[in-house]
Amino acid sequence: MRGLARVLGGRFIPGRLRDRIHEAGCGFVAPLAFLSEVFLEGRPLDRRRFDAEAVEIAPGARALEAHLPRFGPVRVVDLGGKRWVTSEVGLAPDRLLPLLLG
């Protein structure tokens, strides 16, 4: 979970704050260090499965819906070799990609 926790100015988010984010329904976008931090059908996601099942959402960007423990449904996005996870599962690519590019 360390890769996901680095979202507020590079600091780790305490568990209580993660719980509040989940309970309040606050959306998030965060870097994803390891695909195995998210799950698909109860199993940790791996590169082979991501490559096989992810769909292209824009040139150079692929995405796959998965589950993140303690947060729920998420979208995993690979954009130019960098991986992101977002709770904004239904967000259109033209609105999501600017969030990832900063």
C-alpha cells in the first residue's frame, strides 16, 4: 500500500485518513507502485493479466477496472509506462488524463 499512500505532497496518508476518504466518497488519483496492490476477481493483478485485459482509452493510455482493498472499485491506468490508480471509474478519458498529467 506504500505506493498508493504517497498522494499528499509525497507524505504517507495515515490509515484513519484513508478510511475517511473511503467513507466520505472522496475521489482520488494516485501513483501505483505495484499492480499487485489492486485485485481482479479476488486475485492480485499482475502485468500479464493487465496487458491481456486492459483497453486503450487514449493513444498511449490503457486502463482496467479492478478492486482496491479499503477503497473499493478503481481504474488502473498505464500512461506512457507510469501507472496510476483512481476511484474515478466512470470519468471520461478526456477528463481523466489531465488529472494524471498534472
